[in-house]
Amino acid sequence: MKWKKEREEIVKYTKQIYKKGFVTAHSGNISLRVGDKLILITPSSKSYEKLKSSDIVEINFEGNIIDGHKMPSSEYKLHVEIYKSRKDVNAVIHTHSIFACTMAALNLSLPVILDEQKEFLGGEISVANYAPSGTDDLAIESVKALADKKAVFLSKHGAVTVGQNINEAFYTSALLEKLCQIYLFIVLTQKQI
């Protein structure tokens, strides 16, 4: 099996985002850039508890399956569009965590509230204009809102984080969730920042 190490990494981090509650069952997805126009991505509708490295799908930027026996995540267009626009990104994680989803559901951007947000995420985190899941429009709107940052909210949907590697994208997901929680607590206390 080609890309064995990379497939195992995806499975490892998929199980971590599941254990942390950033996704449920088979929501969300993870991908890795493995070639000039090739990515590995989690399959569509596969339980993360039962996910194996052989379930990970290799696709090209047109969405054609190069290797794998499952259908790729329905959000593959989102991942591909990010890789096309950001040469510095080699990993993408899409989550449905509670606090990030709350921000996305309310269409709230995340202003800089702690130094680590500016340092690690690049500043204020924007909300992409709404578009249905799995569509070209969602991919395009997400890339626009992501710009040069490491995270973006998907309106009425969830969040996406990126990194030079999968560990950085995972750390970014965890940091984003923490910052969203802090921000929503600030809003609840109605204190100005």
C-alpha cells in the first residue's frame, strides 16, 4: 500500500479528533497533501472508531480516485481548493466541535483575544459566507475567508484548520476550540474586549 505512514497518521489524528469531541461518528474529515496534485483523505460515512489505514482514499485535484475502495469525503472539494491556493499547507482538518460550531452557527468571527491567537492562527478568524456542504461554492468561500490564516469558520457548519503538517493542523483545531470557548464566555459576561 502506497503512503502507508501518511495513511496511518490520518487514522491516528482522526481518532484523536473523535476522542476530543471535535467530531461525532463520521462527521468532519482530514486530508494530507502527498504529491504535486494528490491528497489522501478520509472516506465518506465511515465510523472513526472503525477507521483503518486501508480506508483512506488517494485522490487527485479533480476528485478522481487514484487508490482506495471507498468514496472520498464529500468535502474533498474544500480540501483541494485550500491546497491549490495555499502552497504552505500540507494538512487540512475539518471539525464540528461544539464551541467552533457555535461561532459558525452565529456567524461570529473570532477577534484576537489572546496573544497565542495572533502568533499561531494569524489573527482574527473569519466566517466564510454560507454555502451548502460539499459544493464548489463552499470551497471557494472558505478559501476566501481563510486567506493567509490557519483557521476559518464555515457558516452554519463547522471549522477548518490547516498546517504544514497534520500535527500542526491538529494543534490548531485544539487551540481554535479553546479560544472559541473563552470568547463565548466573554460574550456571556458581556464584557468589552
